[in-house]
Amino acid sequence: MLPLRDLVEAARMRGAEYADARWVEREQESVDVKDGEVEGLDRSRDRGIGLRVLAGGAWGFAATDRTSDAALRELVDGACARAVASASVHREPVRLAPQAAQRGTYRTPFRTDPFTVPVKQRVELLRATDAALKGPNARTRRSGVTAFRARKRLVTSEGTDVEQEIVETATTLSVLAVKAGAKPALRSDMRNARQAGWEFVESEDLPARAARYRDDVEAILDAPLATARPTTVILDQPFLALLVHESCGHPTESDRVLEHEVAFAGTSFMWPADRGKLRYGSEHVSITADATVPGGMGTFGWDDDGVPAKRTRLIERGIFIGYLSSRETAGALGIPESGGSARAEGWQHFPIVRMVNVSLEPGPRTFDDLVREVDDGLLLQSPASYSLDEKRQNFHFSAQVARIIKNGEVQGHVRGVAFQSYTPEFWGRCDGCADDWQLHGFLTCAKGEPLQLMRVAHGAPHARFRDLPLEVVP
């Protein structure tokens, strides 16, 4: 057992007001197939210790992948020296929101460890998937499966000592179709991941999904252009999952509000004075951050501050009411307790505010109800390209798939659909959410300098938006 408690005590003896030591061991294994052939089989593994020290009201952090006595002494020396240097230039002392000491263990529940599934079985599944992607005009076909495991232990000077083992699986799928005289059509799914074992991959039925994607791209090649006009639109769950991520998840990260996070990823338009007042969307829009959702990529027992997983309301019936927060940002904003959103990509990274499972809550009606009430509109499925301003206030999205809704029925395809909107205006157009909530995992949410790629999740149902001004991209 590594002497995490000794490291924390050594920092305390050096004058630290607070210290924590975090041991993390990570492994990842992926298999990828392109056009029927194995493109890659990759394995990686790392492990190490990160030590945070709060001294003189400022943080110091150091990390190492070595465990010799000399390396651990250097670890303490480095973290304490950086805290002293930071204290000489910081503007405000760090104040941590209170947190009771935690003890316990969290482990992902799963039926089949994905690392134990033979590579041959994985390749056979992906080749069957590839075969289902084949179509008359399919030019490039890709599919893959990835397994992740992280073992973690956190010890703090306040008495917390918790261990976690998190297992995740992910699938990827894409097909590009090309035909003379037509714009190429792409159908892909890069946000399909779950905290679960191999049973998640089995439940996805990749060959059946591949056949749907193949049919979509073939239809899109021959589809007419859409018409640029205000249109009633229904967005599917993957599309809304990304919109929630970009237009609500990021601007409610409290370190952006405090301008700890500016240079790389921008700030926010959701300021402390707006809490309880800002009209973010219609009464149909409620959004939560919930680290207790079963299977979520943002689910855990404790965050990297040692705060237990919890549910935080961000938007309540269209009104902005809450932030994603850590102990540090909660203390700075006067929030009574942390929202449990301090997360680090690995042992070598300092924990920062990250999304957990940020979700648009379902409504009481069915998807068929929403469609039945549309005389002339579109069903948009899965985002293609997208861009946002640095405050997440203005955005532009295009759709991979657009289906015509006529007289309450979903019909054929059109192509080239995109829209630009202002965040509160867009969510204000929502006049109904269905009851078909789905969870979607994101593998690479980018934030921080040095860059950290975090795995997060977002849930959403189908939702309807009235008179959304559409653009057409030929």
C-alpha cells in the first residue's frame, strides 16, 4: 500500500493548511476496423500520484509516476514550493467549502469485464458491423470498441480515505457515402459510451445500427435540399445531448464565471447575479447535473475533492438556478457546499471543475405525440458540424440527418440543414419534451491548460422547437 497518508502528513508538517494525495492507475484497450480490416489494436496503461497542497491561501501541485523514497520526498518538496510561489502572486486566498470526512469504496457494477472479452470476438463483431455498413456508395467504413478502467484512491488531511474502480466501454461507428454529382454524406456516432461492462456493447447491436446508418447515407445522397425558413423542428437525443453539453454544461462551470478558465475555453453568460432570475429557456426546459445516474460517464462515488456524488439543479422550468462547482469555486462564490464537480483526467493533472452527467429532463408526453402535432416540420438526428462563441451564447449547428414531418408523420429525407441561434432564444422555443430519455457518453471533453480530456455524459429526450430559423448548406 502506497504511503498516501504519510505524504499528506509530510505536507501538513511543512505548514500546509490542507493537503490531499491521489493515486490513479489507468488502462485502456481499443480495437478498430476500417473497411473490413483491423486498423488498430491499442493498449495503454499508466499510474502515478498527484499531491495537492494548500498553503498561504494558494495551491501547489506536483505529480510523479515513481514510488521510491527519494521520488516521494521530491513530490512533497515540489508541491510545497509551488504553493509558496503561488501565494506570492495570488489575488485572493483559496477558501474551501466545508466537507465532512468520507470513507468507503465505489465500484462500477457490471456483468462482463470488457478486458476479458477475447480480441477475436471483438474483431468478429466489428467485421459483422462493417459488413452491415456496406452500401452501393459507401466509400469509407469504420467501427471500433474501447474498454477503460481507472482505479483511484484519495486521502486528505481532513480524514477522507476513499477508493474507486470505474469501468467503461465505448463504441464508434461511421460511414461515408460518395456519389458523382452529389455532396458526400456522413453518418457517424462518436458519443456512444457507458460506465458498464461488455454487456453495453452487446445491448447496442452494432450491426443493426450500422444498417440504419447505411440506409441514411444512401438516402441523403439523393435527397433534395431543404428550404431555408422558420420551421418547427424535433431534435433527437444525441443532438440535444451535444447542445446541452455546449450551451448549458460549459457556461455553468463556475471556474469560467470566476475567470479561472478563460484563455482556452472562454467564459460564460450566466453570472452569479443572474441566479434565480435569468430566463434560460421555456418552462419545458429543466437541466440537472447528476453524478448518481447509473451508467453515466460522469458517475462516481466521490469527486477528486472527496465530495460524494450528488444531483444539482442547473435550470428549473427555464430559470437558471445553479452551477457546476468544486470546493474551491463554491467557497469563492459563497455557495454553501460543493456541487461535487472537481475532476482530473489523470494522476498528473490538477482537479478542475468538469461536467458530470448534465441532462435535459424528460417530459410527460411521447415522441409520437410531439410528431402528431407537427403539420410541416423536420426531425433532425445527430449533429454534424458545430461552433460556439467563447461565452456559449451564440452557436451554429448542422445536422447529419434531416427527415420531413408532414401532417404528423415522419417521411423522407432532405439535406443541408443547419441553424444559428442565441442560447436563451433557442431554448425559449422549446414547447415540449418527450418521455424517451436516453444517456449518451462523451469521451473527450477538452478543457484546461495543460489540456485535460474528460469523459462525461448527457441525457436527453426528443424535444420540439417552434419556428426555428433554418439555414441551408448546399
